[in-house]
Amino acid sequence: GLISLNGTWRKPYVVGLVKVAGGRGKVAALPAEVKDVNGLLSFSHQGLEFRGLNNKEGSYLEGRLGSGRFRLGGKVIMDGLKLEAFDLRLTGDKLYLAPSFFDGLAGGELALTGPVAKPMLQGKVTVRKARIGLPEGGGRELPFDLDLDLDCEAANDVYFRMYGMAYVPFNGRIHVGGSLRKPELDGELNSNRGWVNVLGDTFRIKNLRAEFRPDYKLYPYLELE
């Protein structure tokens, strides 16, 4: 492709079109290589737009992450070279993710919209074949924030695990609202098996219900048998 720097000294902007065919690379935050990337990066005075190889408006750049596939469309809106806002759409299935507290597959549909100062992340996410633990507490404030409106579902083979302390398979649905810095959870998770270890004694779980509400903060109300 070919891109050029246009505009004025005080307000430059990039114009051009970059074609990606069979692209691949490593993204620091992702555990697997991004590969088989096909699409167009279209630069204009309005910003950057992701499109499919057919270059039609509303089409998607496509690729693979691990054994899963994703599609990315929409725009990053800019004023010259200054980032202003997002209007992005992402769909995916069987995408392997592994931050500190999660190791498994995720899929769904997400949209990132709004001003760069505090955009909104909304959509639906389904988790499968995943191990979930406790997030690492760093005590540091995040360098950015997002408003959240996410419907999350724990489907098959999802379990909470702390080695030597707990193993609890579960399913259910939770809505994540609030913001990234101050999330609000609303929903319910259920389990009919598993175990927990308390002071060296192991207790088998017959039924467990974890109810999340915004006024509970991040801690659920538990009913355990």
C-alpha cells in the first residue's frame, strides 16, 4: 500500500490505503500469534478505518487467534494526528485469552464507541473451556477507563480454581456495568459439584448459588450446600 502525510505543519493527517493479505504477528497482550489477517487499513483526514479486502463500507478485516477467528470493523476517529474517538466493532469465536486470572476461550460481539477520554465497551461475551482465578491485586490505578455494558455467559467447562484450595465448575450469566475502574456485577452463577479446602478440611459441594448485585460491590451472596 501507499500512505502520505498531508495537511499543514500545524495540522497534518495521513492519507492512503494499506492492504494486509495473510498477515501475522505477535501482540504483547495476547498469548497466541495473530495470523491469517486479511483486510484493508484506510487512512483519511477523518482517521483510520478497518475494511475487508473488497473495500466495501461496513466490511471487516478478518484473522485468526490460536484456533479461533475474529472480524474487526469500524473506525478510529482522529483530528489530524490526534486521537478523538472510537467506533469499532469486533466479533470472534474460540479466541484463546490468558490474562493473570483467566485461561480459556472467549467469543461474542463487542463494540467500542465514544470519545477517547472515556469510551463505552458493550456487547455479549461467552466463555468456554476456561479456568478463572482471583485477579492479581496490584493496588495501582488503571491509566485509562471505559464505561461497561457487557452481557457475559459462562457456558461449558468453566470453573473457578485455586490450586489446593478450591475447584468449582459453574455456569450462569452476569451483566457487567459501571466502568473498568469501578465495575458493577449483576447476575447469578450456579454449580452442583466441586470442592473447597478450609483450614486443611475438604468440603464437597452439592449445590452452590452465587448472586451478584451492584450494591454487593464485587462480592457475591453465597448459598452453599
